[in-house]
Amino acid sequence: MPLHRIFHNPETFSPTAKEGLASTITNIYTDRGLPPFYAVVLFLPLETDLFFVGGKATDQFVRFVVQHLARPTWR
């Protein structure tokens, strides 16, 4: 199952934007034949004092971390 973790400032995405992005990501997989329940998208809001770039706290960030499980393409 593909797992998409999106770390962001709590103000970055509206509920509608989250749903739209999750739907778009899911469509990438369903267009290739996977069932929609395989695609998992987590929105993980982080406060400014939890995210640092270059040693300094920032509220200007969005970080995508994607994990895929391997599956053989031969049979």
C-alpha cells in the first residue's frame, strides 16, 4: 500500500484542499489498477517550533514522504 505523509504548517491546507490532494493522489493509483483503499494519505500538521530548516524554526514548509511496498511485475 502506498503511504503518503504530508507534514505541513497547520494553516497550509483547508479541509477542501486536503480532500482534493488526497483524491488526486488516490487517482494516480486507481488509474493504474489498484483499488482506492490501497492509497493512504496522512496530513500531519506541525507547529513552527517543531520544524526547523537550517537550524531555524520556520512556518514555511510542506514535506512529502512517500512509502511504497514493492510488488513483482513478473508472473
